[in-house]
Amino acid sequence: MEKIYLITDIPGYTPQVSRLLSMMNYARYTTLSAVENLTSNQLDFLLDEDSNSIGMLLLHFAAVEFAYQVFTFEKRDLNKEEEAVWGPALDLGEAGRREIRGHELSYYVDKLNAVRERTFELFKTVGDDWLHQEEAFWHQKPGNHYFMWFHVFEDEINHRGQIRLIRKKLKV
Amino acid sequence: MEKIYLITDIPGYTPQVSRLLSMMNYARYTTLSAVENLTSNQLDFLLDEDSNSIGMLLLHFAAVEFAYQVFTFEKRDLNKEEEAVWGPALDLGEAGRREIRGHELSYYVDKLNAVRERTFELFKTVGDDWLHQEEAFWHQKPGNHYFMWFHVFEDEINHRGQIRLIRKKLKV
């Protein structure tokens, strides 16, 4: 926590990987701050019938991070079993509203921590050269691993903004 | 645009500055996509009386970026004149709701572009060593310039998430 406002080296990781992880760590810290002390009912609250609950968004973060682990480190898409587990959280929308509810905050935090622990392990196995590897990505334009993992945390920050807005408007 | 999904070198900037600017550029690209074709009425729309309009959030991005230019490159706070210009957009809330309205999208985009152009110029004058300089920051913990500029774009992404949510719920 003394280093939470530093984008800097982290023992065990190469310089660019360290900077990326510094940003991911700060994003996660603010996510967890944004949901502190929410009850199960509050985590399930919907602004309206087309909206995502805060619980859905939390599980979305874990799902996106898991999907990018598979996509960038194993170079494959999710298989059927993984899709069954993570699909509703990945896609959000109707299936998410139906299936992701009734949990306490600790349920989501445990999932987030478990996926993040694996991310920390995986990044120990690669260096800055890996981050800069490019391949065809969205719209057939080149994307590098750095961008793909930047996207993981920028998606989290995007939805954290929504979580803060939803939290202000909770009616439960 | 061919490099929009690459976090990589940019001519005229040092390696870490380039990576930071790559992320800032992508964040801005998604911000502008999120507000494309919005009318003046839509930019003024409020979800409720305590909310920020999309127009307010757009001007907030320019204000935050300007404030961090002053804070990190000139090592001072905003003066009275600057505070008068940017205060309502920086603080959001009541003054912002009263003062920031009635503008077309181009008004906001012009402000964003003008501030960003200055950022591009300022970053030509510094290198990676500057990014890693530390000083006392929030809560008297150390922060480095890299973190401060990361915060500029992570604040934008946070509110871009809110813009996307507000846009889906527009009633004008």
C-alpha cells in the first residue's frame, strides 16, 4: 500500500510488466474500495430492467481477466466448459441478470482474488518482449499483448465508473 | 489508427512516455466514440438532479488534464483565473450543472483537442526519468509522474463508463 501511487518496478517482474501490473493493482484497489460493505441485496440492485448489477460487473472483471489469460498465454478461445462457467459474466445482459445474484460480497472478491493470483503467476513467466508481441486483433488490426492487458484493466475502470454511479443511486 | 491497439513507441517520445501516450490516445479515441453524434440536448441530459451530464464529464476530462499539466510540469496549483475557468468542470456537482450546458459537441471536442495538443508538446520536453520522479502525493504517500498521468486517463475511462451508461438511458 505504500507504493499504491507508484507505477514502478515490482520484484520478480520485468520493467514493463511491472508497470502494467502497477496499473492493474491500482485499478483493483479502487474497484474494491467502490464496493466496500455492500450487501447481497445492494449487489443485486438493478437501475432498470436493462441494466447490470454491481455483482454482475464484479464477476465480469474476473471473467474478462480469465478469458485474457487463456487468450494471450494459451493462445486459444474458451472451451465449452469454461464458456458455461464464465459466459454469463463475460456477456453481461439477460443471462447475467438471471444467473448472477444472491451472493455476498465475499463470493465476488474470492473469485477476483483467485483469478488475479493466477495472473501474477503467469506474468512471472514472460518478459517485456512478450508484452510487445503483435498479432491480428480487433477489426483485423495489429494488437500487442501490452494492449490486450491494458484493455483488461481499462474495461475494469470503465465499469468501476458505472459501479460508483449505481452505488449512488441504490434504493435497497 | 493502424496503431490504435498497440502500446508501443511513438516518434519523438521516450519509450515509457510513448507507452503512456498510447494508453491516453486509446482512452480518448473511445471517449470520442462514446459521444459521437450527440445533440446539445443530449449532452445536457441529467439522469436526476444529482447527476452529471455527458457534457459536464467531457469538460471534466479537459479540466483534469489541464490541471495535471500545471501540477506536474509547472509544480503549482491552479491560479485564481484558471480556477475560475476550470473549477466547475473540475469539481462537477452544482456549479457544473448550472454553468456547463447549452453547447454543441464541437465545443467540448475543441477544448479536449486544445488541451491534448499542449500535453503532446509538454511530453516532448521530458523523458522516462521524469516519469519516475516521486513526490508526496495523495494521503502523504509517494506518487510518481507516471502514476499522476495514469490517473488522468484512468479518470477519463472511469467517467467514459458512466457516459456509456447515461447514453443508453437518454430520454431526449
